Amino acid sequence: MPAVLALRFDPAVVVLSYLTAAFAAYVALDLAQRVRTPDVLVARTWWIAGSLSMGTGIWAMHFVGMLALKLPFLVGYDTAITLLSWLAAVGVSAIALRVAARETLTPTGLAVGSLSMAAGICAMHYTGMAALVLAPGIQWNWALVAASAAVATGASAAALCIFFGLRRLPRAWARLGQVVAALVMGAAVAGMHYTGMAAAGIPEGSVCLSENGLAGDNLGGLVAGATFALLLLTLVTSALDARSERRTNRLQQSLKAATTELHEQALRDALTGLANRQLLDDRLQHAAARGRREGVRLALLAVNLDGFKPINDSFGLAAGDQVLREVARRLQGLARGDDTLARLAADEFVLMLEGEVGEATLAQVAQRLLDALAEPMIDVPSAGSQPLRLSASVGIALYDGSGPGEALIAQADSAVQSAKRAGGNGFAFFEAHMQAGVREQVELARDLRAALAGEPGGGRLALHYQPKVAGDQGDVTGVEALLRWQHPQRGAVGPAAFIPIAERFGLIMPLGDWVIQEACRQLAAWRRQGLQMRVAINLSVQQLRQPDALVRHFEEMLAQHDIDARQLTCEITESVAMDDASATERTLQRLAALGLSLSIDDFGTGYSSLAYLRRLPVSQLKIDRSFVQDLETSADARAIVNAVIELAHALSLTVVAEGVETEGQAAVLRAKRCDKLQGYLFARPMPADELARWATDGRASRLRFSASVYAALDEGAGV
């Protein structure tokens, strides 16, 4: 057997090969995180790109390591076999990244993965060695070959363990851990390579038959430089992707937090932070279901403050809001962790309890509520030196396991009214003789819900429209939309009967949405008939307490029916405007920003702060019919109406008088320069098709009906 050459290596090129291996390992660790993305397409893309980049890095380490070998003859490498060794390196990388993408590393997965990777590394290395075609050929030391295979297997197992181990490191240590791991993995890969090189015996006097193939130190430098550039580009791309992913995750978390907060706000009363009607209904429904299923007892305590309105009248809206927040705080202090405390209206609260709710216990709870509310409110401004004191009436209802849970609210409300009739400042249990009224309320709520859904048995909801005329010339400038319900058995049910039911049973929001949708639909239908109209609709306090949903619904309906927002006026009663004044102001500002006109209805019947009224973006006041009906006989009524008109004009607001039924009332209002009149004297509320005929067939001949109201729109006046 001929003697073999003593192999010598260029130390600088050896260091370069090690750095190439370490850098490739660092990039591989980084790519392993990208391959684990839940997006299948992105993960597959990173897997392919990562396999190419990582495989090229490993192969370049081998190539550079081969160039470190100093031989006494010119060396070249067979191009086809060299390419085959590169493909083997890419295949190894694909296996490594696929295993690293798994959620966990099982012993079986570790064994199969490390053996597969070792086989690929050995195939890459010894195929690359075969690209050096010598005559006579290389003499192999099979013990060292086996040792190199063992090193490859150990290095692969270590690499996989490091892949998964880095996932458990805290983020602050992850980057440092990745650097250390890359250095260790680079040393392992280099160790395998040079063990394999030591196994190769090159006979003295050998001739390189592949001298005309890939050759030269310059080629080695070019390969190393190109590989470093490729790995660097891959690393930068991975870093940018990671940064983008972190930013996306932060945005998603922020969006999720904002959505959660908005959802929570939609279920909370803006003034007190307590649950609102929507949240109470949801919890009541689930509690009633548990009661029927598991026999868990359920009770409601309705708390209604006695004489709350005079507080607003005497001390102002700010004091009233402060009182309500203090009441909520005191009631919350008595509620258990699993109880639900909700605010339903200005001074109406409900406490829902489950579990041990016997009558004796409930009586004790009710008395504690009354005692807590009776404590003086030192921090609330009041007249004189005496602190403000409150009393309340409490109604108690127990769920018997039958019927809908929402009936419990009606029962508790009936019990509250019984406590008030007894003088207030006390509590009353719901009793059987009150059931008739409750049953009727529940039936009406059921039928109203069916009417909203368009189901049989619910009857038909419709909007009727009452014209409004200009006070000076008599031109019809718009209409007010008034909700009507034709019940299949009861006939026409008036709003005074079913609106309180809708409020009590949580139907006022879908009912209000239906009114907005129907008014916009009708405006679009009139436009197709060549009739431009301006419509006023009424908003409830519950709608104003959910401004996001209200504004979004207006936006959707205006866009869906292509309606000019200036054709709609939103009317809210004076008492609603003054309830939770600051929140109402914010909601009205958002509605005004859409282009909607705003009007205060029933003006003069409640308490208004003029300073607050000036801040609201309203353009109109409506005088309540109770003042109008006495104009011909009462000097006081004429004085009040005159004062309201003068006040409105001083604030650049238009004035509408509703309930005008006689020529005498109209004459007084015109004399006092009332801007618009509305009432039976001119027309009764009528369906949309009848209104269109009324406007065009001569029945309105004594009024000048304007086919276009855009002149009025430009004035910015209300309907």
C-alpha cells in the first residue's frame, strides 16, 4: 500500500470554515422560529427558503474546509458531484427545520431526526470528498469514518435539543442563548468535517483528475463571501419578519384589548359603571336557566329612589349625577361578588341574587339597602348646612322556575309601585294579586318581540307621519315619524302602552333601530316618487347610552339608502337630555358630526340648565302640548310660551309648537313668532302612502306644500 501524505490545513481558512458553520447555525436557529408560524403558506415559504439558505451555509463550510487542505498538486472538484453534495446539504436542512417546527420533541422524534440529519450530513460530506477525483483514489480509515458519522449523529441530536431548549428561555436571554448555541453547533459541525477529513488518506504521487473542474483559492473566497452574503440577507429578512410579526402581535393585542374594552363599555352604564339593561338581561336569562335546570333560587330587588327629580331641580344636574354615583357605590358595597347590580333608568337600580334567597334573607337585604341609602350624603352639595338624605322604595320578586326570567323584572317593578303607594322608604314583596298586570306586560313584550322579527302573531309595526308647517307662511317643511303597532288581537296599541314595555323588557334598542331603518327606507322611497321630505324621529335614553351602536346604525342606514343626513332630525325629550348630562352631550356631538339635526322635545316640562343647553349641538326646541292647549284661556301659558320662544331665538334656535288644534292657538303662536306648528289643525299622523297623496291631491290646498326642502336644509333648522 503506497504511503499517504501528511495532511496540512491553512489555519486562517479553518477559522473561516468554523465561522461559516457557526453563522449558518445561528441563522438556522432563527429560521426555526419562522417555520413555526401558524400561517401554513408563510411557514412553507420559510421552510423552503430556510432549507436553501441553511443548506448553502453548511455546504459552504464543507467547501471552505476542503480549501483549507494544502496538497502538493493542483486541485479541482467535479462540478456535477459538487452540486450533488449541495443538494444533500439542502436536504439535511429541510429535515432539521421540519423537525424543529414540531410543538414537542419526543424521544422517537429525536432519534429519527438526528439519524436522518446525520445520514444527510455524511452524504453531503463524503459526496463532496468524492468530487475531488484522484488517481490513485483516497484510502479511507473506516474507524475514523464511523467516528465522523457518530459525531454527525451527536451534533444533530444536540442541534435539535438546542432548537427546543431555546424556546423555554426568557426573551431577555433568548438572543444570548442563540449565540452560544450557534457557537456550539458550529464547533460540532466543524468537528464532524475535520474528523471525516482525517479519515481520508491521500497517496503520495496522486494526480487530481478533476483539476479542470471547480478550482482555485479565489473560487473558495468567492463561495465563502457569497454564502456569508446569503446568510446575512436571510438573517436580516428573518429579523425584519420577526419585527413585523411582533408589531402585528402588538397591534392584534391592542385591537383585542380595545374590542374587549368597547364590549365592556357597551354592557356598562356610562355614569355609574354598573351593568346596563343588556348585561342584566343576559345574566338573568342564564340564571333562570340554571334555576330551571339545577333548582338554584333566584331573586330580584328593584330599587327606585324616592323624590330624585327635585334634586336635579334644586341643586342642578351635576349634583344629580353625583347622587347617582354615590347611590351606585353604596349599593355595590352591599352586593356579593356573584350578584349583579344594574342601573336601568335615571333612578332605577336592580340587584339580582342567586342561591340562599329565602324571604327572610331578602327582607334583611332590602332593609340593609334602605339603611345604606338613608345615610347622609356629606359630599353632595345641598341647601343650607344639612347634608342631603335620600329614601328609596324596594320591590322584591322571587323566580319560581316557570316562565321567562324577564317576567321577574316586571314583578319586581310592580312590587316597587306597591311600596311607593304605601308611602315609600320601604320594601314590598311581589304578590299574586299583582300578577294580572305582570302577565299582560309579559304577553305584550312577547308579541312586540314577534312584531320586530316579523313573526306571525306579532302584528305589524308602522311609522305614521304628521306634517309640520312654517308658522309664518304655512309651508309644509317636514314631518315627524310616530311609531304605531297594530296588534292582531288588541288592535291599535298606542306608544304610551308599548314603549314602557319595550324599555322594561330590553326591546327599546331593536325598536329604535327599526324606526331609524324604516325612516331612511321611506325617505328613499319618497325620493323615487319625486318627493323630498325631512323626517324627525325620537330617540330613547337607552339609545343615547349606547352611542357607538347608535352612531354606527345611523351611518349604515344613511349609506344603505343614500340619504342626506340633513334630512333627518333626532328628537330627545328634555328629561332624557338632562339625564347623565355629560354623556348625553358627547353622544349628541357625535350625532351632529354625522350631519343630523337635533331637537329638544317637550321643552318646559322638565328641568334644564341653560348653561348646559347652550353646549348641546341642538338647533330646535319643541314646546310641549300642555302649554299650547291653554294658550287661548291662560295668561300664564301665553307668558311661558313667549318666554320659551324668546329664549330659543336668543340662542339661535328654531321653535316648534306641537298639539296645535285650533285657529286661536295657531294665531297666538304666530303672533309670538313661533317658527313651526304641528297638530290636528293641519293634519293627523298618517301612513306614508297617505301622506304622499295628501301632499299632492289637493287635500293640503290651503297649505303650500314644498316639493323640495333643501332650502330649509341650507338654513340648518330642525324639522
